[in-house]
Amino acid sequence: MTMGDRLLGHPRQSTYLHPLVGLDDNTPSQGGHRNNPQIEQTIPTLLTLFRTRNLPIFHVKHNSRDPSSTLHPSHPGNAICPFAAPSPSRPNDEPLYTKSVHSAFIGTSLEADLRARGITRLFVCGLTSNMCMNTTVRMAGNLGFEVFVVEDACATFDRVGHDGVLRRAEDIHAYALSDLHGEFCTVIKASDVQGLLGN
């Protein structure tokens, strides 16, 4: 896949947006309750922003290897939510990667494709704040990318810990982003993105 001509001179103004998989599938493994219900509006707004600026969007979808998982390709929960789906009119600028582990960089050509396009700055959103998004951001930071996590365009679910205590999605989300901020990325809000992209 090739980079559009208008992006060649602006390698920092590029993005990787991690889309949502199985958003409405409130299974026990996902904990049921989810924080940040507004992502159904926030993520489409971000997608529109990048599309109107002709910036690339890298979509990643999780395909579990476990047949009993709701994210296995044989289950409805594996489908990408329509509001986060790649645009069919931009196949070169909205590639879709599939992975079977938490990091989007393992078993995919994502890193090589980003480097081939001269992309050094990533804006990340999606599910879940403490799992796939978190692992991908940690790796991206270690690989030398400048990473921004859009906190109000990410979410997670309630989770029972090893001690049997139920942690609320809001708390898990806050702790996960607190661990990332300043170490692997900069945590921002969706309203900050346009200013960071510049004119």
C-alpha cells in the first residue's frame, strides 16, 4: 500500500486509529458494563476529521484463536462496529490488519507499513483501554513512535480481579491510561486532536 502524495511532506501528521470489535457484545469475558458510552459518536468524529484531511487510518481487528471466545471469527462479536469500519472508498489509506494477540504489531506488517510511509506520529483509540489498545501503545512507544491516546475514544469493561474484587470500567480505564501517560504516550482528549494536527 502506498502513501498519498499529499502526505509525503507531512509524515508526522498521520494516524493509526484502533477500531472497535464486539462493542455491543456484553459477555462475561468483557464484564458487561462499559465506560465512555460516547465513543459511538467520538470515534466517527475522529474518522471524519482524518478523512477530510486525507490522512491515513490504520484499522486493526482482533481474531481470537479460541473457538469459545466472542472474538473468534465464527461469532457475531468478531464483527467491526459499523461506525468504526474502514471506508471502502479509501482502500490504500485505510488498510485493515487482523491480529490474534493483544499487540497490533505482532504477526502483522503494521510497523513496516508505518515506516514505509514515513509515519512517526500515531493517534490511538478503541478497545480495550487495559488490553489491546494498551499493549499496542506500549509497543509503539518502545518502537520509537510518538503516540497520543485519545482517552474519550477508548473504553473498557468491568473486570473481576485475581482477588475476586469487581473493578469498575471507569477505574480500570483511568488506571490503564495513568500507567501509559508520560511513559509510552501522551493522553489527550478528542477535542485536542485537531490542534495537534495543525492547519
